[in-house]
Amino acid sequence: IKSLVSSGAATLEMHMVSITSSPNNYPHRAANAAYCVADYSPNNFFDFNSSLFSIQPVASAGGKPPGPENEDLIAVAELVGSTNMEKVSNCIKSDEFGSFVRAATRSLQTDGIPEMNVEFRGTPSIFVNRQEYPIQGEWTNPAKFAQFVQLVSAEATK
């Protein structure tokens, strides 16, 4: 996705929301942090967002464990090379986009995916020309995704 957007072959719209809960409200804080990086260090957003998925706590039989704290999110932003770190850090600590995350989450759960008349089923959800990319198996395989994009693009030109 990053290479398609970087080359100008695709545009991307992302909605960071907080669907699940954790003892320390990690999903909400992670969504807020993603907006902070997107706003203050946009060139580092893809790497930061990818890192959020890699550090996400995994639910177990004992329930959902707490996720990383704000200082950990700030450290990840630094690790991926974010600029404007003072603004990014203050944004994360102050929950600058918190009300936006709550509103976006409510809207998604109530109204579905904006302008698509599609019921929201979970994260991540990826659509190409309004067709949902199947999130199963090897869904992160770049070749498989490229094949899906080509198929959907070909159907759109018919």
C-alpha cells in the first residue's frame, strides 16, 4: 500500500478507531498516537502505524492484557524517525485527538464505513474501489495484495 501511494498510483484514506478495550485504554491511545504522528510527522506515519500493530497486545484466556504506555508510543515514534518529536510527544500525552477518535469510533460502529454503505466488521479493513480485500491467511503478502488491486482495477475499467 505504501509503495502504491508513494508512486501516486493510489490514494489512501485511513480511519484510526478504538474498537476494543484494555486495562490501560491502549487501543484508544494508539489511535490517538497514530493521528499525532500523521499530523506532526506525516512521512513517518506508515512505519509508525505498522509498528503499532506489531506491539499490540494479544488477548489470551485470561483476557486482554494492557498495551504499551504513552512513553512506549513516544519511543516507537522516535524509533521510526518521526520529526517534530516535541509536538508528537505532547500530542500523545495530552490525548489531542481523543475526542476525534471517540467520535470516529462511534460513527463507524453506528453508520459503518463512511460513504461506502458497508458494515464495519473489524480492523484492519482494506477496500480497493469499494471491494473489500479479504483479511485472512497471508493477507499481508504484497504479491497477493497487488494481484487483488489489479483484479479490482480491471473490473472497474469494464
